[in-house]
Amino acid sequence: MPQSVTWFALFSGEARAQMSVKLLSESAGATITDEDQGRIEAILAFWFKEQQLSAPQIDRRMDIWFGEDEMFDLECKKEFMSDVESATAGELDHWAAEPLGRLALILLLDQFRRNIYRNSAQAFAMDKVALKLCVEGAMAKTDQGLTPIQRAFFYMPLQHAESRKVQEKSVELFTKLAEAVSPTFRETFETIAQFAELHRDIVDQFGRFPHRNRLLGRENTPEEDEYLAGDAPDFGQGS
């Protein structure tokens, strides 16, 4: 069994390079207004639909969350583009002061960007910020009061990181999450953990996600060419 990767270890070497960003909230304070709270609630209500999702509801939502649904992408853009732009500009960093606000920020920067900017480099442009929000939040145990499916998306930036250390931590967390849920939810969260393992295995082999190379202007290695010529997953972001 691989040794557990500590949160501290994620702030060194290649993992630290994945988070070489500074949130504006670290240097300038701001309070969450009623307007902010309304937007946070709107983002979470749109993404999760129900506050307490049943296992079948989560399974149905997974097809939307992780599939390629043009209508869903357009709805994300229509309803939340301004929020994504504000989060990208650092104007919503103060949301990170409370758990649901931090989760909403992670969703905007990590998930909504993948829907709005699908199949472009912009889909990944704020991954480092989302990862920093995730790691620092988890270190402060901000995630502990969230529901299991909320925690899954709180941790999702770990799956998206091109870092072997971060990917090992991702597998560890998603495995623990699957083990902690009730038997009713076990199969659903084991599936999410299996996707964490798949992401880990790809980064472990190549040090990055080869399906992003074309979008990011990176040249494939011969090994990556061979891999991409097969039935390689692109997680909805490679065409």
C-alpha cells in the first residue's frame, strides 16, 4: 500500500508548482454580503439540484456533471458566466472564508470553466487556484461539514492536477470518502474513487494528461502518440 501523502507534502516540489498562486483574500479582507450569499446558494442549487441527493439522483447527475451535454454547458454559460469571470478576476476570493462559499468558488473555477470553455485551454486556466482553494481548505478542515457529494467536488481539483503527489492524495481522499459513506451510497462513491485512480494512473505514467496536449499547444511524446491513438479517455476535454 502506498504511503499516505501528507497535506504538507503537497506544498513542496512539483505539487507546490501546481499551486503557485496567491489568493487576493490572503492580503485583503472582505465580508460575504447578502448578495454574495444569494449567488453562493444559486451556484450550489444549480449544481446539486437537491441539498440531500439520493444515490440514484447522484448517479443521474453524474451523466450531466461528467458527460458532454451541450444544453447543460449553455445553461452554465448563460446563468453563471459573470460569476466565473468575477471568480477568475479574484473578486470573489472572500467567499473562501466559509465552507459553502469556498465550495462555490471551487465549482466556478474547476467545474463551470470546463463546461463553459469545453475543448479549449481556458477550461484548465484556473486549475491552480482551484487546487489551492481545495488543499488549503482541507488543511483547515473546511470540508468536514459538507455532505459527501459536496466533498467530492471540493476534492475534484486534486483529480485534475498534473502532479503525481497530488494524484496520490486524491486517490487516498476519494477512497476514504467511499469507505465512510453509508452502504446505500457505497457503490456510487466507489465509482468516483475509481475515476480518481484512473486520473492517478495516467499522470503516474506520463506526468501529465496527454489528452490536454493539443489544447495547450504541447507536443506529444512518442509514448503519448501511441496512447492517444488508442481508446484513451479525454474526460470530455480532448476533441
